[in-house]
Amino acid sequence: MAKDNSENLHSPSTDATYTLGRTSHETTRLIEQSRIYGESTQRLCKRAGITAGMRVLEIGSGAGDVALMLAELVGQDGQIVGVDVNPVILETARQRATEAGIRNVEFIAGDARGLAFSDKFDAIVGRFVLMYMADPGEAFAKLVTHLNPGGIIAFQEPEYTLYPALLHPDTPLMNQLIKWILGAFEHSGAHLDMGIGLYRAFVDAGLPLPTMHLESPIGAAETWAGYRYMATIFQSLLPLLKKYGLATAEQVDVDTLAARLRREVLASKRPFFLPLHITAHAVLPT
Ligand SMILES: C[S@@+](CC[C@H](N)C(=O)[O-])C[C@H]1O[C@@H](n2cnc3c(N)ncnc32)[C@H](O)[C@@H]1O
């Protein structure tokens, strides 16, 4: 049973601004993002050992996609508690759980680092959330206090510092998009190297060394969903790009972005990499 965490709704000021904003478009983008990254998140959770009957804490729930996937994985005998610092987006998560007839999931608003629970968990999972926390190692140290012996830690975070390796003279649009993404996340204070930084976070928290994988959806087909997904990312990033003088709405031209990207990929014969991400999981000693 979750205790009231409403006093923890505000993060310390040293945390990053949520780069992609708090709009209804961003909620929709998160759901679309999950269609692209969901399969690898599920693989991570299975690989980490999350299975039927487990009680799992999921942090940074957003629109609820990871929690809903976990609810299916643990089955009716298991239980999921999802937490997000943004109480508004949790209304969408709760509604989606109700519509899907999923009853073994509960969402609570609060800062994941300041939670109090009367019962422990078998696993803690997070996707694209540590990158916004000032000190991910400290966050891990706090989170694992909620785990049973033998508990599982499984996280998936983006790795933007490898993105510039993809710059190429034949792909000016892709090069520009990568520079804008890096600029926007850097200005917001998010960790650009959170994927690789997962390792340091496990070490700093005194956890067992994690097993890690690097993944990225890559596309070149004419019908690939990734072009449109990139346009939705840029719609969310636009206010920040404008605020920091990185790009104007005319330069980004969200409405034609997917079509221009598709054209460049087909002409250059160089596939487009969606943001790379790294997964890491470990199991506490019993
Ligand atoms: C990029 S979204 C990812 C949402 C979801 N994990 C997914 O992959 O679909 C990051 C979420 O983490 C939440 N968040 C950021 N810092 C948090 C914190 N300290 N505690 C709880 N949630 C946090 C944000 O409000 C946001 O909804």
C-alpha cells in the first residue's frame, strides 16, 4: 500500500527541466514512443528476471506504458506501483489502465526519490527518467531501500553522446536534427550520457555491476514509422529550441519534417538512427 507522497511533488532545483514539456502533445508522443521502444523494454524486463507474481515499482511512469506492460508480465498475482512527479500525466495513465481492464496497477504522484511504502518490492524499473535527476547514483541508493533481498533493478536510458558519430556529409538534415536534439537536452540540464552513465550510477550506489545492452531502432524503409516519430519529438522540443535560440519554427518546419527526412534517407541510402538507448539490470544479493 502506498503512503501519501504529495509533499514530494517538487524535485530539487538542480534536476533538469523536463526537456520535452508538459503538453497533451507530449503525452501522445510518449505513447507513440512506447510503440517504438516498448519491445526492447519488455526484453529488458524479461532478461532481468521479472516474472509472474512479482510486485514492481516503476518510476517516471508518464502515460503509463511501462507500467501497463509490466502489469501483463507479472499477471494477476503480481502488482505494479507506478510513480511520476507530474500528477496530470498520471490521469492519462490511470484512464488507460481502466480502459484496458488492468486492475493490478496503481499510480501515485510524487518524486520517486522521496517515496515511503509499507511493503517492499521484488523489482524497480525505469525508462527515460534518470536522465532528469541531478544525481542518478544517489537516486538508485534511495530507490533500492524499497527492494527485497534478491530484488531486481532494470533501467533503460538514452545515450546522446554517441549520436555525433552518425554525422555524414550526405545527410545534412539528419546532422542538423542531431545537433538540435543535443542542444535542447543540454540546455535543459538533462544527462546526455545517461545510458553510459547507468554504469556509474550502479557503482556509486554500491549495487552489483549491471549487465548492459545498447539498442537503437534504425530505419530506411519508405513506410518506416520513425520519420513521423522524429517529427513528434521536434514538436515537443520546439518551445525549448526557440527559448534557447537554437532554432525557429520555420527552420524546424515540423509539418514537412517526416517527408524531408524520408527523402534524405532514400536518397543517401544511409538509414536513420532514432536516439540510441542503453539498458542495464542487476540483481541484489539474497
Ligand atoms: C521521458 S518521460 C518517460 C515516461 C515513461 N517512463 C515512458 O518511457 O513512457 C519521463 C517521466 O519521468 C517523470 N519524472 C522525472 N523526474 C521524476 C522524479 N524525480 N520522480 C518521478 N518521476 C519523474 C517525468 O514527469 C516524465 O513523466
